[in-house]
Amino acid sequence: MSAVRAASKPAGVLAQLRRFVLVGGVAASVDYGSILVFIALWDWPELARALSFVCGSTTAYLLNRRWTFDSRRDTREVGLVAVAHTLSFLIVMVVNTLALRLFPDAWWTITVAWMLSQSMGTTFNFAVQRLVVFRR
């Protein structure tokens, strides 16, 4: 098999998962960093989480589309990504809001709520992107 054909061969699920995790680390840094900035600007944690989700998800989509799943954007993909991110957004916001309500008002509450919501949204997002959006 030539190097060109090997390079264009779709990555297996483990390779995709590794790349997804690396991209996720970058996107999570953007997400978490932006929530801290937004909370510093105003005291509205739900709005800060919504905006940070948009920042992190945009970063993740752009990197995952080209590197993790090696996809060429088409109309179907854009629509599926919009649906996937909307559902992921709903999961993230529900988990984050519940965590903010259930945990005491402490210095760590925002971070723990973010971590819980991020982990739920990321798990859902990988499954949908792997099985629906970027399937081959």
C-alpha cells in the first residue's frame, strides 16, 4: 500500500478517539477559559456557560472536522453538526444548571458544574459525530 493511500485511509475508532481527546483538551481549554472571562465580566453563570459552550464547540468542530474525522464539509454534514451541537448544548445547559442549583455556593461550584456538564456533552458529542455526522 502506498504512503498516499495509507494517509487517506480512514482512521480507526481508537485513532479517532485519541485525536478527539486531544482536540477536546484544546477546545475544553477555550471553553473553560472563556467561562472564566465571561463570569469575570458579569455574574450570570448560565449565560457565561452558554457562550463558553459556543466558543469551545466552534473550536472543537473546526479541528475535529479536518483532523479527527478527516471530513470535507458538505451541506448534510453542516446540518447534522448543527443538530448534534444543539442537542449537546441542551445536555450541557441542563447538567450545568442542575449542578449550580444542587451544589453549595462555593468557590469551586462553577468549576465542578462546568466539568460535569462538559463530560456529559463530550461523551454525547463523540458518539454522535462518530456514528452519524462523520460516518463513512
